[in-house]
Amino acid sequence: MSLDLLTYLFIGGSFALYIGIAIWARAGSTKEFYVAGGGVHPVANGMATAADWMSAASFISLAGIVSFVGRDGSAYLMGWTGGYVLLAMLLAPYLRKFGKFTVPDFVGDRYYSNTARTIAVVCTIVISFTYVAGQMRGVGIVFSRYLHVDINTGVVIGMAIVFFYAVLGGMKGITYTQVAQYCVLILAFTVPAFFLSAQVTGHFLPQTGLGATLGNGQSVLATLDQLSTDLGFKAYTEGSKSTVDMFFFTIALMAGTAGLPHVIVRFFTVPRVKDARTSAGWALIFIAILYTSIPGVAGFGRVNLIQTVNGADNTGTAYESMPSWFKNWENSGLIGWVDHNGDGKVQYAAGNAFEGGKPNFIEGTGEHGERMVSNPNTAPVAVNGAPFANEVYVDRDIMVLANPEIANLPNWVIALVAAGAVAAALSTAAGLLLVISTSISHDLMKKTINPNITDKQELMYARLAAVVAICVAGYFGINPPGFVAQVVALAFGLACASVFPVIVMGIFSKRMNTQGAITGMVVGLVVTMAYIIYFKFMGGSADQWIFGISPEGFGTVGMLLNFATAYTVAAMTPEPPEDIQHIVEDIRIPRGAGTAHAH
């Protein structure tokens, strides 16, 4: 069966499954729309949480990041999985016992302030839209490669699918759809990983393959180090980030993960408080299956890339003899080649051949008849037939998507990867869109603007907000801002510096009051945004970083400032009302932990 037919079958079949589940699990009340009626089994909720978190970034991009940056990529693995440990221990059971639908709902009631609620809504919406733009674009890219449609058409198809199960089913539809999506994406990631590990190392498990000995008598990591240094790259196991920056970046990812609203809301969907902790544990196990495979997939993919593109002798491979996967993926713009020196060979080495997915080099003749190559961003360079560093452009996202073709795996495996990539993007997009719609309908309309609306009216507002959010997300997918990749750091910085501290203090500090919480949120938010905007968008240089902390890691500083400001202001202002202090005590003690109490 052809690859195209298999891809249509796999993706079409998965879509039919998702829509069928959405129709079966259609929400009939606000409780079902917001928290799936609060009756989801912990194991199912763990799967849904894993699918909610493991977005297109985790499925498509993370292995590519680790593959190209080596040791520094471990911060993502430690931060994103460590965040779930924080979530399971510090937040999930207590938030479930508090019994509210959303993070802004908790903030508004705990700090007895609609101002605090509104600030939390703003944070939630900004964080969610930052993520969802990338997810919709990811859907478009996958469709453009595998279904042979343009990216914009792919985004529209993704919008239609999400509309069905997010608007109709709400959290109930999304939860059971995400269980199916987890099964699809985890199979799509691990099956090629098993094949790849066995092919490169002889070890079936990718988790153990990195330490395996290859035919050259060296381990995979030692081989990668040698291949990298021979081609002018840094050794794979040698990072460029300082220890201080690695520490702050990892903490920002951990606290940011634990503070992401679309992840936290999943723990309101289980029946009992202890189920919240149990489902967090299951989520960590389900996530670990993929995340522990990533270092192996990244390493094997980089070895394969270097050896098939550049040749084991490091002198390049003739373009005519390049494997078919290279030529197939050139059309997608994720890999490309410019013959700088005119020798007909593909040289891959340190340095950028050209920017973007298509060559933008201009060829010409110099004063003495020599061949010249120039880039709009560089001066012309004479090549004269001599080796000219790097001739290959490689997008990091190619590592997972192209791995099955690089390794000559069967067509059904390639089709499965396509279905998994779409499932990863759609599952997270749906969770984020639901968070946006509930923040608007429940926290703004019901709790702030018009408390007298009925349950039916609130559900209508939630569905309308979801429709608007899908349209906005689709617009960003079709017309992505040029800084989509950069604002991922902003999303984690926002969650780490604003949402995470205010929840932790709300649970563990009876003394924390409205004034402290609001001031802390604003300070953490403003300082983190200012730092990231200056260094990401206003031309600030790395030698100006405070204590050598990168913009990606500065959310940790914002978090510390949030805590310090909040406690200082709280100490100088009146204590919270007595009933609020009793609530804080009540949600922390084990007594009555079998059921959740709404206050």
C-alpha cells in the first residue's frame, strides 16, 4: 500500500475516532463542559493530562532540540518532567479539594478579589494563546508534508476537527478524546524509536541505546562527540550554557509547567482529592515513556543524519547518490543544500549554509573570474572549488518527522508518525482553547460581569468563547507572528513568575492577603516581560544578561521577586478575613480528604 494512502487512512481514521468520541461525550451542563462532571478515572485522567501537555513541541521539536544542542537540551527534559513532580506534590490535591473550576476561580476566591481574578484571567489567556498559535501551525505543517495540501488549508482542517470536540464536548469530550490521542501519539513516537534503536545499536529499548557500543568500538555518545568535533561542532556532551543559567532555566521550566492553567484544570475532573494525586502520578509515568525515549531518538537521528548526508569519511556524499528521504524533505523546506564549491558533494559542517528552508544565495563572478557566493546578510565570498564549511540547512523539526524515512522503516510507520504529530498538536490545542473559553465565560461573565446568568446561558457563553478562540487561534496559525518560537520562553516566564507563586502562597500561607498577591503577580509579570522583551525583541546582547541568566531562565528571577514582594506587602497590610484563613487550613489537612469541598 502506498505511503499517501496509508497516511490518509491513519489520519482519517484517527479523526473519525476523535469526532465519534466527542459526539458520544457531548457536554450537557457547565460542570461537564468545565470539568467533565468530575467523574474521570485517575488512569484515564493521567493519559488525558499527558496528551494535554505533550504538544507538537514535545512530539516534533524536543528530540530535534536535544539532537542539535546536546547537553543543554537536558534542561527541557528535567524541567518539563520535574514540573509534574511539583504539580503532584504541591498543587494538584489541594486545588482539587478547594473545588473550583479554574485557576482564576481559585485566585479570585482565595484572595477575595475580582481584581486578582481578572489579572489571573489575563495571564491565563496570554499563556494559552502563546501555545495555541504554535499548535495550529504545527498541524498545518504536518498536513502540508503528508496530505499534500498547503499549510493554510491544513490549519483550517485542524480548526474544524477541534471545533467538533472542544465546542460540543467541552472538557468531557476533550478528556476522552485526549485518552485516544495519547494512545496514538505514544505509539507513533515509540514504534520508530524501537526500530531506530535496534537498527543503530542492536538494543531494542531507546532508553538504553545511548550507552551501547557501535561497530567502531565506541558508544553512541562517544561516536557523536567524535563526529561532531571532526565536523567543527562542539562535542555533543559539552554544553554552551553556564551552570547558573542551566539551573535558572530548568527551574523556570519546572515552575512554569506546574503553573500552566490548561494542565492544572485537568485535576478538577477526578472524583476525589486522592484521585488528583494518583492521576498526577499516572501522568508522570505516561509522559516518562516518551521523554526517556527522546535522548536516544535524538542521538540516533544525529548519527544517521551525519553519516547519510556527509558520509563516514567526512568528505561529503555526491548529491546524485543521496538517499531519497533527503530529496523528499527538501520540498518541505525542512532541509536544503547549496553547492558552495561546485563539487557536486554535500558537505555538512559547523556554520549556517543559509537561513530558512530555501536557498537564498546569489551566485556570480568576481574580478578575476572566480566563482562568488553571497547571501543578502553577508558579503560575497570566493569559493574557488575549495571546501566551504557547511552547505546544508537542517531544521530541527526534521529529526522526529524524517527519522522513519532516514532509517528506511516501513510506510505504515511513517504514516503512524504523521497521525501522532497531528494528535499531539490537536490534543494540546483543544485543552488550551477550553481554558480560554472557561476563563471568559466563568471567570469574567459569571463571576465578575454578570453573576445572575443561568447555567444554560453560561454554557452558551462558554461555547461562543470557544468558537471565537478557535478562529483567533486559526488566524495565528495562518498568519503566525515572526516570533512564535521566541514567545514560548515568554509563556513559561509568565506562568513561572505570575501564576505559580500565587497558587503556592494561596495554599500554604494563611497570612497571604489580597494586596500581597496582586502586588507580587504584577511585579513578577512586569519584570519578567520587560527582561524577555528587551533581550528577545529589542536587540539586547548576551553579555548584558544579569548574572549570565538567559531570557528563557529569567522567569525564575521573576518568581523569586513575586514571592519577596508578596510577603513584604502582606506583612505591612491587614491579615485576610478569618473565614479565608480557615479555608487555607481546611484544604491542607488530610481530614475529609475523600471528598472535595467547594467554598
